[in-house]
Amino acid sequence: MNQTALDILNNTFGYPEFRNQQKAIIEHAIAGEDVLVLMPTGGGKSLCYQIPALARPGVGVVISPLIALMQDQVDALAQLGLNARFLNSTLSAQQVYEIEQELRQGIVDFLYIAPERLTQQRTFDLLQQVQISIFAIDEAHCVSQWGHDFRKDYLSVTLLHENFPNVPRIALTATADARTKQEIIDRLQLHDAQQFVSSFDRPNIKYTITQKTNAKKQLLNFIQSKHLNNSGIVYCLSRKRVEDFAEYLNQQGLNALPYHAGLPAPLRQTHQARFLREEGIIMVATIAFGMGIDKPDVRFVAHIDLPKSIESYYQETGRAGRDGLPSEAWLIYGLQDVVFLQQMLAQSQGQENFKRAEQNKLNAMLALCESVDCRRINLLNYFNEARLETNCKNCDNCITPVKTWDASIAAQKALSTVYRTEQRFGASHLIDVLMGSNNQKVKQFNHDQLSTYGIGADLDNNAWKSVFRQLVIKGFLSVDYEQYGALKLSESCRPILKGEQTIMLRQDSIEKIKKSVSAKRAAQTKNIDPADLKLWARLKKTRKDLADEFDVPAFVVFSD
Ligand code: ADP
Ligand code: MG
Ligand code: ZN
């Protein structure tokens, strides 16, 4: 072992030994080779460039997208007696001038630079004049359009190789899917770099993904029953929800702070500092919070809204349990989340192939949610890591195996109702019709006159929500954004309506099938419940009508 590297680890950073692949990574970087590091959040990437930067002559230049955290990082290094500086848009001309002076004097150990600074001629000229030990490209996935956090400014990093051919580069990221990795290699010209890929398994994190019924109550119950006085992060999709939930948790006697990009910067900083320093604070935040946050004892990460990709989910949940102690990743989601995210996608600006990629990622996230298999195996498979061969025994699906049920009849009822209401309504109204509710809207549209009115009384509201959610996610229904999220039939539901295809759905833990005997089974047995028989006859008639109509060649419903 290179003595200087271990010396630096022990004496400068105060750690007794290297973790996992740190030693090998650091040795290659000190030797002047280009290195690509894929390591999960909390794995210890910073030391991988900080130690080579100190071991080699010159200043270590760190490109980081996190302007908000540069000050923290620089302060942390200063505490260790190192001279660290940053260059970003928050500095005055005088401050910049002073830093430039120090750099020319060769007394700076680390220079953190925001990517947009790199493209400035002044910065380039400056860097040409000083001795650079290493370029560290932190959060390197930001150069990838396929990745979850593309930053246009990061493309400036691609210039480093040509302009500084003799300075070794180390690119680091916690994103590991194959396409993002390839894009990093291509864009940064790291084809000859040594690659270090750590396992992405986080055995101490227990994953739970479940359905949203009442987000506030569920979250409160989760925290109170399992994480009282623990530090945790609650991720929400919107600023409004952040404020709403932070207030709610506080009202319930918990210690919660809001964090989102719409809050004034000083308040954000105060909240972040309190979260880091005090114990037992719950940070209720949008995804603006978290990248680069280094708090070892976060005991839970809760998502009360669906993340838009597995990459984001993994990254965000990865902030739990960096100290290796048991921690939880807990997610609740519902049809509304799916509708909302797909709507955002539909309305987003961007090239078609970009949108398609985003849609694929959302689909993968949904598949993970709906899967009945071990969460950990699913996650690792997604990151192309087929390491776990047996179930983890520490995720919701392993602990309580999911039951599936034959939902063919329920699906027929649901799809028939979509058709009968002319594909103009969202799930909640459809459920009202199915369950025979006589609310205002049902009456207003005369939907109590439909043949499917009340034929779904055998399932409760949550069960129907689950059915609709799964029908959407499986592609049997699509969401019409022009029409306020109305559900429409897809071509693929034809065999189900005709009774030619069985459909198995996961039985969500919260749903109760009111009657264990399905209408169909009842109709086949001798002791027919007359009510069931009546329902079944009505359904059969509906189905027959539909099937007949479906066979008309010019059937128009599907062609739009
Ligand atoms: P990453 O950037 O990969 O998310 P960090 O570099 O922020 O991770 O490191 C996460 C935590 O692990 C930090 O608190 C860091 O000080 C600690 N750490 C890293 N390497 C070691 C080590 N060899 N021994 C002890 N602690 C370490
Ligand atoms: Mg990091
Ligand atoms: Zn498992």
C-alpha cells in the first residue's frame, strides 16, 4: 500500500482503514490513471478523489453541480486543516480575485468549481497556469441525458480531456444503469479508464412499497409506530404538499421541517443545518433536498408520492442508513400519482425519444411497485446486478408474500363501466357507478340507469382503486390528459371483455374483498346467491353487448 495514501487517511481524515474498493481506486488515481467510480450513495466517493488530490502535487479541481453544498464541503475540509476554495456565481469579483491569487501561489489544496464556470475563458486561462493534481467529476451522471439528473452545464466537463491531457480524471456517480454509464464513458472519453463498480445492494435498508389510502394517516402511523424520535426524510412531489405535510406532522407533535426550492435560501440553509446537527428531525422535502447530504443516521426515507424512476427512488432511499444500521425505505403510491406523472410527461417539452425514455423509466418504476417478488432482487436486476440469488427476507414482499387473485370478472366490470360511461370519466366516478353510489354526479349523468350501475358492490372502494390502478399500469386503460384524466379503453382489453383472458392482480394488503365468493363462482355452484346471480346476468349481458360491438370492423372507440 502506498504509505502516503494511508497516512492521509489516518492523519488527515482520522479514519483507521479504507472501505471496500477505496484503496484500489485511490492507488490508480495517484498513479495518474483515469478512473470511473460507480458507488452507491454513502459509499465514500469523496475520499476517492480527496486523497489522490493531496497525494499528488498541485490543486485538486472538483467539478460539482451542488453550488448550495460547496460552502459546506469547503468548510468541512477547512476543519481538517486543508485549504479549500470554491468558484461559483455566489462570489464577488474581489473574492474571485483573491482565490485566483492563492491558486497562482500554489497554496490551494482543493478548488470546487460549478460546471458553468468551466466554460468561461477566464477560468480556463487560470487553470492552464496552475498545477493541477487531478480533476474530480463528482455526480458524473449529470452529463448523461439518459440519467435522471441531466445538467446542460455539465457538458462543459467534456472539454477537460482535450485541454488538459496530462491531468488524470476521476469521474464518480451513484447511478449505475448501463446506459447512463456508457454515456458517461462516451461523453467524458473515459474508454481507457479503470472502472470500479461497487455493489448497489444496501442490505440494511428494508424496502416497503404499498398503496396510498390516506397518505397523512399512513405516514403518521409509520413514523409513530416505528420511527419515533428518529431522523428521517419525507419526499413529496410538490412544494405545496411539502408545506402541508410538514405542518401536519408538527400538529401531531413531531419535529418536522419543510425544504423546497421555493423557500428563501437562508431558511433552507437553516433547516438543512438543523437536520444535520440535531437529532430526530423529519425533513419534509421535494427532491431539491438531499444530493450530497451526508448524514449517517437517517433511519427512514418515506415517499408519499411516486418517484419518476427507479434511479431517483434508489438515490433518494439511499440516503437512509449510511451508517450501516437497520433503516427503512417506505413508499406509498396510488393511481393519482400515475396520472399526475404521466400528465407531466405528456406536457413536458422535449424530444420524442427523450419522452419515450422517461416513459420507460416510469414504467419500470411502476413495475417495481406492482411486482410481487423480492424488492431487492428487482432493484439489483434493474441495475444489472444479478448477485442475489435468494430472496432477501427483509422487504415487504419477502416478509409478507403477496397474494394474487383472479380479477377477470372485476376487470370486466371495470372496463364495461368505462365503456358505458363513454370513456369520459376518471376512476373515482367510475367506482361510484360500480358501487352503486347515488351521489350528485352519478345522478346528473344518469349513470344510475346504466347496466353496470351497482354491479361492483362485491368489492370495497380500496379494492376498486387497486383494480383501476393496476389496469392502467398494465396498459388496459389509458389516461386522457386532454379530458382531465378520463380513462380510456386500450385495444388490449378486448380479450378481457370477451372473457378470453384471465387477469391476475396483486391483492393489496389494505383491500378487502367483501365477498369471498365471486359472482362467477356463485353462478356456477348450485347454491347460487340470487343477488350474485342477478349481478352476473347483468354483467354477462353487458359483456355480450360489448363483444358484439367489438366485432364490428369499424368500431371507432379504439381508433383515436
Ligand atoms: P458518497 O459521496 O459516496 O455518497 P461520502 O464520500 O459523502 O459518500 O461518504 C459518506 C460517509 O462515509 C461520510 O461520512 C464519510 O466521512 C464516510 N467515510 C467514507 N470513507 C470512509 C472510511 N474509509 N472510513 C470511515 N468513514 C468513511
Ligand atoms: Mg458524494
Ligand atoms: Zn426481499
